[in-house]
Amino acid sequence: MGVALTHVELTKVADDPFVHFGDVLQLAHAETGCVLALDLGVRNTRGGEDACAASASAECRAPCARNTLIPLKYVPPKSTVLVADHGDDGIRIRLAFHPAASGEPEDAHGGPRPLCLFSKPVSTTDAAMFSRSQLVGGTYRSTSDTLWMVVTPDPEMRRASDGVEVLAGEPILIMHCNTQKALLIEPTPRTAS
């Protein structure tokens, strides 16, 4: 856990007011201020799953390896000829947790083996531990479960905002491409003192 709490500088790849692929950033809930954080200690032990949990942290808001992310450009695999195009509903991205969280060297591509935010729909085998909503966490697997869209929170403005750059600090909605559900992160459970 010591490596995951290492201080990380929030950086930009360009000196302008926009968010870019390769920036080091944090995702905070607009109302609560809770920051998306990786929980490396909570592992998925099922075979074939190389994953860990993610939560919303109110206690640790300072930028550190476990709560900073690097947006990665989505590059579809070469074998997607039969996959339907969902239209231009938003910017498709993968969100890689800072590589220092797992002891990897830092680069603008999420490290040599990116640990990306994923989501799975609620099923008999997958659900969030406390809310029983969509399962959200980090995985090294590069699947469609790690594909997200960045859209404007205002549904009436979504078509008009296609192709518009995302301003740093502006509210956004992060939608999971497979489930079409907004990113929902459980708060970190509090322990009794």
C-alpha cells in the first residue's frame, strides 16, 4: 500500500485548458468531492480475472498513485469488422490508473502493462460489494469492459457537444460503453473506531 500512496504530480501534455490523452488527472464526484481510487488490496480471486476493486475515497484526496489516472486513446483491435459502430455519442477512452500504484514505471501510455478501469453489468457472478450495482475496478485485461465514453452531463446537449474538446475542471459524465451506465463508484467502507 505504501507504493500506492506515493505522491504523484497532476500533469498536462499541453499548456492549454483542455484534457488530453496522456495527462495525469483525478476524477472527483461533482457533489461529494470523493475521488476515484484503486484498491489494490481487494483482488478478484476468480480464475482468469486479473482485477482489483475501485472505490470513492473521501479521506485521500491528495494526488497519489492509487487515485490518479491517465486517459488513453481507444484503439480498436484489428478484428472488429463485425462490431457495430455506436455512432459519435462521445469520446471513447480507456482510463489507466497511474502505473506507480502497481510499482510500474510512469509513461503517457499507462505504463508497460496498463491497469485500466473496468465495469461489468450486474449478474449472478458480478456486482459491487455493498451497493449491488455494476461492478467497477481495475484490470490488466484489455477487453471491451475497459471502454468508456466521455459525454456532457446534459442529455439535451450531447449531440451538439460531439467533437468538442473537454475542458479541464468541467463536469463530465463517464459512461461505460457496454452497459450504457454512468460510472458509479461505491464509497470506501468506513471502519468503526
